[in-house]
Amino acid sequence: MAGLREVAELAGVSEATASRALRDLTHVKAQTRKAVREAAKKLSYGQFADFDDQPRTLQAVGVIAPYINRWYFAQALAGAEQALREAGLDLLIYNFNQVKGREKLFRDQLKNSHVVGLLIVSVPPTQEEFEALLGLGVPLSFIGLKREGSSSTGIDDYEGAKIATQHLINQGHKKIGLVAGTTSNQFNFPVPFDRKAGFVSALEENGLEWNPDHEVMGDFSLHTGMQAMDELLARRDRPTAIFCESDEMAFGALRSIQRHGLRTPEDISVIGFDDHEMAEYFDLTTIRQPVAQLGELAAWQILDQMKAPKSEPKHLTLPTQLIVRGSTQKIH
């Protein structure tokens, strides 16, 4: 199956120019546009096999995501979109945030879709749902989770949380609290479980006892992080350091600490997880994960499977990185 690169080479232009020409964008000379379309037709590229002078509807890769306005999902989609658009493919987003919407998606919408591939962002499918996905007969790639027999990209949330917790321990903290993402969510996200497990493991490996009274629940948002920290600060025996399972919850925790007349890091050290674009502004120590790159690589996995349908599925685990800023310091 010919790809965008082959079309560009045959037309004698760059891949970027070929992509713009096929998407009927501006700043492409008429002669160049014609050459690219003729090359696409000759190579039977996508839906351009029968291209005439009228723009055609492009092929689309479906994206299944429970949210599109939350940071993680928006970053993953941005990375995937860039790779897919350069290959002449559109994104078709299947967004749901309620159980009924999820049921309708897997029962009706996907069966009637004409997507050429599917990206599933951090939504563990049930066995029935997974079989429905396989039944579509299109390439699949998961972002943020693994599923046997399908390609995927992700990070090691367990290890990332251990690194975050170990950083606090190395600074002399023994009473460390946790602002955790809720585990009672309808989508069964694995992240809260994996990050808490990494947190507790780091404590145990350093001979520190985990105190459940130092755990409060948020929902991966600034507002719930602030509420969770308010609750924790109202308890006795306040921790000297906090690990927040996401940066957005950490932002809320920092705001709560300030509202209670306390200082970060002098009174309480705070570390997050993500390296959100606002983390530097908040001077937040955090664990960086390359979310946009996860989306981009997942999109390339779809493209690779389109070229070689019988290729073996691959899982890519990208490294995380400790980013030390001013929200943590050694305890005195």
C-alpha cells in the first residue's frame, strides 16, 4: 500500500507539500496540486485512487476517548492528529462521558462507521467491547494501556510514581501524603491504581509505614485537588510532603496550602505527575510524561498496520523524567 512518502516522491515534492495538496489547502500551486493528485491516483493512495479535480472526503481514523477537554486527552489527540493529517487522514472523535453513551458507541456507532483505524485513549474495554473492536477488522492502537494482541503506547505509571515518592524520601521526608485520583470511576482507568501502587512500594522499600489517614481523593482536576488538600490539612498529624497523582491536582493542592496560610516548600513539599505546560509557572516539581509523543507514535502504529496488515502488534513504553523545581526541598 502506497504511503504519503511515495506520493510525494513521485510528484517531486516534499511530504508536507503533498499533504497540503491532497487536503486542498492554500499556498500550493495549481500545477503542483495537479501533479500530487495524479501521483496519488497512480499509486491508489487512500481514497485518491479515483481522484478528480473536486476535493473528496478523506479517510478517517476513529478516536475513542471519554474526554477531549482534559489535558492528557487533549495532548494525546494533538500528537495523533499531527501524524495522521500528514498522512492525509482525518480524525473522527467518538467522545462519551456517560455509561449510556459508551453503550451506544460500541453497540451502534462503530458498526456503522467507515473508519480505517481506531485509537483508544486510556479506556480499558470490556471483553465484549474488545471483541467488537476486533470485529471491525481495522488496525487498533491503545494509548495509555495495553491489550493483548493489539499495538499500544504508554508509560510505566508504577515506576513514575516510585520515582516521585523516592525524590521526597531522599529529601528526608518520612510523613508523605497522597492526593490520589479516584478509583471508583465508571471508565476503570488503571492510572490511579498503578500510581498508588508505585507510591506505596517506594515507602515500603525505604522502611516507611504507609498511613491511610494521609490519603485523600481527587479526580485529576484542579478543583478536586484543592478540595482534597483542604480535607487533608484539616486532619491531625499533617504530612510534610505530598505526592499528587496529576499536576492539575497538584495545582489545586498548592492553592489550598496557600489559603491555609502555609508555604510551599517550607511547610509542605509538593510533587506532581505529568509536566503540564503550567507546571513551570507554578514552580512545580513533577514527573514528565511525553503524552503528545504517545499519541503520535500510536498514530504511526495505525499507519504501519495499514501498510502491513499482518505485522505483529507492538507495545512502546516511553520513559518518564523527574523534573525538579521549587515546590520540593530537603526537610530540616
